[in-house]
Amino acid sequence: MTIKGALFDFSGTLFRIEPTESWLRAVLDATGTAVPEEDILRYARQLEDAGALPGGAPPQAVPPHLTELWGVRDRSSEGHRAAFTGLAREVPLPRPELYDALYDRHMEPAAWRPYPDTAEVLGELRRRGVRIAVVSNIGWDLRPVFRAHGLDEFVDAYVLSYEHGVQKPDPRLFRVACDALVLAPADTVMVGDDRRADGGAARLGCRVQLVDHLPVEQRPDGLRPVLDFAGGAETP
């Protein structure tokens, strides 16, 4: 059956966050914080191990005092910030204001890169009449990222967990997305990189297509198989 709608995850699916070292360097530069090169590399490794970069590597271990918050971090903007700045504070950085500055940096459009085939696939789906929603577990408004990269024109609806107090894999979030597109779940495909979170759409009756969460250079055409679900022929 040909789909009428496509639901896309954000991080690791359509976009990828910058590497941890670039993230840290951007903040050090913006705040005028001078740090020896060997310390920058050490801080970057520690922040990555801590899982402090949203959209980056998961934490090697969540500290006990953050365990409860970590499980529900995507249900509110306050919880999301507290969870990730809490992880970052496990690393002793030279200035206390750097923790919030790091969190703020990850929300900037410049911190994100679309995968090489994101614009092509979204544009081709739109050309074929497929409605598109972005369904993300997130604690902030990602719409400016899409606008800055010229991709907002392809998206019909944004369904963000913090705006609804519900996070994937809860099928209620996918239901909101289907309702926003005015489509039955069976007429849609959910595309994401997390088998557990994005796979929750199957409980509602959506198809599920998984992609690999890889750096943009290593995944040039991971989204293209989605076009097999859509009717019509590709543009030559």
C-alpha cells in the first residue's frame, strides 16, 4: 500500500548534531574562555562520555541523582535542560556559566547539519503529494533549524514531545502527528533511528523504517529507501 504521510524523527534521522569537540570549541570561543589545547581535548572526551551533548553519544552511565529526571527529560523544556546540564556538570569545566552556554549552543541552527539526502527525500515526497510531520523527543523548538537550512517548506506539522508532555515510544505522540496530517496511521510510515522510541509507532498501526544514527559523512543516502513507500516515479 502506498503511504500518504511520512513521520520523521529529527536528531540522527534528518539532522545530526556537531561533534562534541566542535560544540565545546564554539562555546569557548563565544564566551572568550581561554583553555589549553590538551584541556580542550580532555574536556571534550569527558563531556562525550557523560552524554552531555543532546543528540550526541548517550551517557556511559547516568548518575543516580539524575536517573528519574533522565527517564522523562523530553516531556518538558525545563526537564530537558536540567537533565543535560546535569550531565555536563559531572565534568569540572573552568567556568560555571559554560554549562548553560553549552546547552544553548546545541539549540543553534549552526550546530546541526542535515544528512546529504534530507532535502532531496523531503522534496521528492512533497512532489508526490506525501504529507510530512517531524515527530521528535526534544525539549526545545527545532523549527528555526529547519528554517535556517531551507527545509521548513517541506514540513506540514511539527510534533515535539515537550509541547505535548508525552514522549516516544508512547503512541499518543504518533497519534497527534497522524491527526495533524489528517491521516490514518496505516497510511503513514515512521522514519527514525531508535528502534524502541520510533518503533512505538507500530503500536498505533504505522509502518516503521529505521535508519542508522551515523555522522553525515557516513550516511549519504540512508533516507532514500523511504521513497519506495511513496507512489509515483522519482524525478530523473
